[in-house]
Amino acid sequence: MHLLASAHVAEFLEIGVTMPQAKALYLVGAAGRLRMSELATRLAVSLSTVSGLVERLVEAGLVDRHDDPADRRQVVVTPTESGAALLERFNELNARQLRALLWSLDDEALATIERAIRILTDAVAAAERVTT
């Protein structure tokens, strides 16, 4: 993963978010909305740490923060259009890189990768059945 990530470091750095901010944005984007307490749990950091991360993401226009209508003591974080667009840009960087790598492989290697993906997909499905 480090080798893959290093291929687009320059593009990532021009985006202007830190890795902890990117992780928080990714989690919020994947969930669509998260309570601050849930975000802190998923990042395994304190609520005060998450508050600082979210504040910087709000200032950057990447997330919105508002009271949870179901429980006004809770604060909910949602991605903005700009935040969703940035996540899409991350995804496209990764997809472009993966396409280039796959294009360079021969048929035997591609068949091995296809089998591995099927195995991983089955494992994810089995794990989901256990947790539900």
C-alpha cells in the first residue's frame, strides 16, 4: 500500500488535507453521516481530537456539522459537495493507478488476481453474515 500511495503523493499533497483529516473525511463520506462520537470511536481517538479534525474540515468546506435532530446533545457530521468531490478524486487516483498496474500483467497473473478477489469477496460476505 505504501508503494502504491507513493505513486500519487504529489497529487495528494496538493489537495491540502492531512492524513488524519483524509481518514475522517473518508469515514464520513462512506457513512453519509456520522455522529462525532461514532467518528471518534472509528478513528480510535478522543472526542477532542475528532473535534479539531472536524473543525478543520468544516473550515475547508469539506464537511458540515450540525445537531442531530433525534438527539440534540449529539453532533452529526456530513460531507459537503466539495467533500464528496474530493473523495471521488481520491477514488479516481486509486482506480487509475490500479488500471495501469493491471494493464501491465499477463493473462495468468490476471487470472490469479481474479481468483484472489473472489476469495476476498466471499470472506467479506461471510464476515457480514456473522456480524448481522
